[in-house]
Amino acid sequence: MGLPIRILYICHDGDLYGSQQSLNLMIKHLPRERYQCFVSIARPGPLRNLLEQYPNTLVLSHKRLQWVKHDPRTWLQRVGDCLNLMATVVPRTLYLYNTIRREKINVVHTNSTVSLEGALAAAIAGIPHIWHIRELFMETSPKFNLTLGRRFSRWFIDRFSDEVICISEAVRKQFGHFVADDPHKYQLVYNALELEPASEDQVLFKLNDPQRDILRALSLHGLGLPEIKTFRIGYIGRLSVGKGFHELLEAFTQLQNRGVYAELLVAGNFVDQAYEARIRDMIERGRLGHTVRFLGYRNDLKSLYEVLDVLVVPSVNEPFGRVVIEAMANGVPCIASESGGIPEIIDQGMTGLMYPPGDVYALAGLIEEVMVAFWKLETIRQNARRMVHERFNIETQVRMLNECYQSVIARHQLL
């Protein structure tokens, strides 16, 4: 067996959001005898602590090239963004280039569209670069503004990548004619979960099982929630316009006004004060203070999944939907907006339910339907759990990643 392949992962942020959780899981499960991992993180956060536990992983740091802004930009601001990018591109790229040379890196793997510097450093060093695209960057978004423009950025990603990994077919379609010209360059690799083997007893675990009642009671106590008999709807994720929480809240208000009572549990933080003020006003006007409970950001969601009857994912343009497969794996059925990568996960009526994006009346109707037809919810729950174990397990993802690494290295050796 030869020397381990030395991979430099470029990560834009150390917080544990979806892309960072996926990166951690990938590195954790790569064969340690075959890969030596170096992870350069642009911003500090808890991801570093997780990665430092792995014996084949060294955590580094670098400064990110700002080619994505998370607030709306005027034309004058965009000019300033371009000038700042030009001023920082040389020193920050050379810093990573020196890291590549010092650590004798074989492959650079950029973990998000947000990071630009890894692609440039790999090109200068003459080694393969893999770009892991996790965003629907070609969509207009108030929180994802590319300094170089969407079309030029797409060209740039294609030009400076030996292989592009897309987390859903929706993400892959953004590259249009580039995929048609070189389909093998654009690999579809879904996000994955670390799953325990699913026994038949686990799959057939009933909602009214006494053991589940005990687990729910313990989880409610741990969450600081009253132990009352009610239908619980969940929302997990950042609270922003793009994530569509206000639409879920509007549907929930409709149900309350019709005398259909439930509890809405919200795990996540607001991204800006204006949106928080909007949501608080909706709750006050709808008199929902006693039925909507904000739990804040939570690292461990296991106890929350234990108490939920259904999870709602109202995002308008969700690139994949990691929270959907997490909920399914934990036995929580999902109702989600039929957009982005969600239809690639949910088989309508079989493994989950979908509604037209933005249609709060349809969303309210689906919630009311499953509250009454609990047997339908149980069938969906069982089907979804089986499906996640079959399609979204980490073993499959690692096998596909290994093929990507071997492929790009072999191609470079032939040049």
C-alpha cells in the first residue's frame, strides 16, 4: 500500500451548520490508512474541536477571499467588493499555496461555493481541485450575493475545478451546458448521515408504543416543556425569509383560527432583527404566545425529534434538505415545500408530503390532514426511515468520494 493521499479541505466557517456537519462526517469516515486530512478553516467555531479528535486530521486556518456577501448590495458596494477582492487575492492565495507546498498536499477539496481561495491556490500549485457545491447560487437570494455575478462565478467554478460535486440534481442543473459538455465532471453525491443499522423492530416502532411515550416524557422534561397531550409540529433551522418560517407561522395561525390546536416547537436562531420583529408581531397579532415555543439553536436534536409528530420544512429553494433526512432517520415524518432538492428526497405520499412553494393554505391543509389521519403519518414514517437507510448512508457517500479522489489524481498523473 502506498503513502496516504493528503487532502486539504477548505472550509469557510467553523460553526456547525449543514455544510460543516457534512464535512465533519466525511472526514470522520474516510479510511485513516488511506487519507491524511488537513482542514483549513477561515472562521473559528466548534467544528475545530470535532476535527481535532481524529488521528489523521490536522486543523489549520486561513483568511477567506470575500466573493460572497450575505446582505443586499448596491452597485457602488459591488464595485467596492471587487476592489477588496483584487487587493486580497494575491496574499491570501499565496498563503494557501505555501500551505499546499509545506504539507505536500495531493488534492484540494473546497467544501462550499462560498470559498474561492482554494481553487486559485490549487491551480498555482498544479494539483487537482474538487469543488463541493452546496448552494443554489444561480437563484436570486437576498442572503447570497456573488461579487463576480452568478454567470461568471459559474464559469469560474467550472474553469478551476477538476471535478464538481453537487449535493442534489437541483444544484447540478445550475451548471447547464457545462454539464452537457462534460457530464462526468459533475458528480451527484447526496449528503449522508451516520446511521445505526435499522432492525425490523426499529422500523415497525409504533407511534402509540408505551416505550415511545416514556421517551417522549423524558425528552419533554429535558426540553423544559410541559407534559401535555398535544400534536407537536417542528421547525429546525435558521429563522430567515429564505427559510420560509413566516409561511409556516401563517399556516399555523390559520389552523388555530379554525379551532385546530397544536404546538409549534422552533429550534434555531434569527438571522436579523428585522425578521425577528416581523415574527414577534405575527405571534402577538395571532395570539400564539402560548402555542409557539422558541428553543434556540440546539447542537443535539435527538430529544426534540422524540417529541415531534411532524417536521415542516418551508424553504423556498433548499439545495438538498439535510434536516429532512435527519428527521426521517429519527422517525419524524416531514411536510416540505416542493422546491430545490426536496423532491429528490420525498416520494409524495410514500415517504413524506410536499406542497407548492409559498402556498400556506395547502400547507395548513396537509398539517390538518395528518393530525386526523394518524395512520397515514405512521405509514409515511416507516417508509421514510427505510428509504434513508438505503439511500443516504455515509458508507455510500465515502465510497463515491474515494472514487472522485482516485479519478482526479489519476487524470493529473496522465497530464
